[in-house]
Amino acid sequence: MRISRKVGRFGLDRAILMLLALLGLGLAARGWLEDYPQHNPFAPLEIAHPPGWATGMKLDALRQDVDACRAVLERGGIAFDTLPPAGEGQCARPDRTVLDGGGIAPANPQMTCPVAAALHMWLAHSARPAALEILGSPLARIEHIGTFSCRRIGGGEGGNWSEHATGNAIDIAAFVLEDGRRITLIGGWNGNDAEQAFLRTVRDGACAAFATVLSPDYNAAHADHFHFDQAPRRIGGVCR
């Protein structure tokens, strides 16, 4: 009888210790997620948060909620305007978000809000830090060669429609530094060591924010620009 009571008490004490340990781990995990909200799927997306485990999921959710997406831009202090829906069919644009300045040339490009949010995350956490660290000068502006174009991929009459058809993409062709240097994709991808390192670093950094990232490594059609878009993808993204 005494032995069975001791065994029972030992089992109860062990269960209590395991419960306390699990509770402690839970509290520690909660505190860690509070310190690193970029990994917390329940924390709201913020432009200031570096990319983390939950960033892709949060950005993906913005495609279905334009109001939530624009709230992200507002919290991040990103200046933007909105335009009424336009277009029809495969080129319908229900979300026309216009970025106001912000070191983007030509200025005031129209795009979907998820592209705008990803673009500013990439600028904040990849392009600007890389310019300073690798090239030794702050980034003054990026130069794009288009966001909206009602066309199919490759510009032909057949095939899948491009994400540009709804303004859900942006093509980046060059980076201008505050010291006056201009780093182009066409000249810098196989340029000097610093230019190559910079362009590959910002390409890789874009993969944490965009669903699709295509560079000169992808094909000859992208020899002079990066293509970034927020196409809905069920599993992962494309980073080439």
C-alpha cells in the first residue's frame, strides 16, 4: 500500500513538474515573440520589422485585404494616394495605390498595395543597408521602368497574363547613390566586384518580400532589370 502511494505521488509530482516546465517554455516563447514580432504570425505587419519567419504569410494576407495593406503603409509613414478602380477583364485594376516620391523614379508609380508594401520593406531592410555597407554611399533613389502594362508575359498574343497587367509588379533598372554613382543592372551585374555583390545582395533581399523575383540570372529578357511581383503562390515563391 505504501509503495503504491509513493509511486502514485511520484507520478503526480512528475506531471506537475512537466506542466510547470511547459508553462515556463510557453511564457519564454511568448516573450521571445514579443521581442521578435517578425516571427510572430499574430503580430501585425510593420515596415520597420525586418523579414522573419512570418513575413511571407503576412504579406500574402494583404492581397486579400487592401484596407489592411494600406494601414501597413500608413503605420510605416509611407506617403501614398489611391485612385478609383480602372480597366476590365484581365487588366482590371481594383487596387490602384500610388506611391508619393520616396526615392522612386519616375515618381508616383501606380501599383497594387502589396507591391508597395513589399517594395518599401525591401528598400528599408535590403537595398538601403546594402548600398551603404557594400558601396559606401547612401542610396538616393531607385529607377524603375514600369509597373502597369496591359499585356501577356513576353508581350505576345498568347500565353499567361503578366502581373504587370494589373499593376501587381515593378521592374527595377538602376540604383543611384548620393555620391552620384549610378549602378545599372545591364552594366553592373557583371561589373566590378562591389557592383556585383550589391546587385546580388539586393536581389536575394527582395526574395524575402516579393512572391516573384527575376534577375539577369533568369533569362536574357531580364538582363537589364529586376522583376518583382506579388503573384499569389500556394507554396513558396520564385527567386531566380
